[in-house]
Amino acid sequence: QVQLVESGGGLVQPGGSQTLSCAASGSIFSIYAMGWYRQAPGKQRDLVARIFTRDSSTIYADSVKGRFTISRDNAKNTVYLQMNSLKPEDTARYYCNAAPYGTGQYWGQGTQVTVSS
């Protein structure tokens, strides 16, 4: 089992920046990738960014490329999402995800990000 705890959400003005953190605990060795997803009201949950354990390679949704950066601190078992140039359309609940080798997924409880003036 893997437990994920997100932090860092809140209200930010358009054009501003915010950093989300996701602390993982439990069977960390079983994870091959960690990522951030987001879900706005009435919409599906979509991938924002992902980082792979083996080589730290990353992938991003087209809508956030050049503005968001995913990174990790192995010593702290923590993954970060640095969000710059935030737009109102980035408003959503952001969920941390851990994908283990094999089947299944782990999710955090989510953290709300609201971009508004």
C-alpha cells in the first residue's frame, strides 16, 4: 500500500505561481511513476504531469507545457508540481497519483487550486 498526502493548494491570482507537494509513504519501492491529475466540476479527471521513477523522465499535458514543472525529492519521498503563469482555466482539484508496477493506482485526497482575481 502507498499513502499520498497533498498540500499547497489555495487561491492565487491569474499570472501567479503556486507549488503543490505530494508526500508518499508505504511501499514506495513498488511505484514506477507518480503524477498529478486535476478535475474541474463537471469534467473528467485528466493527467497534468507525470514523472517516472526509473529515469525521472516527465510528460505533460499540452495545456500546461512550459508553465508547470513536475519534480521529485527522493530523500523526502515527495513529488512537487511548480505551477507558473496560472490561468483561470487551471482552477480544479489537483490529485496526486502513484502508479505501482502491476495493477492498481493510488490517489491522494486532492487539493483545491483556484485561480481568480
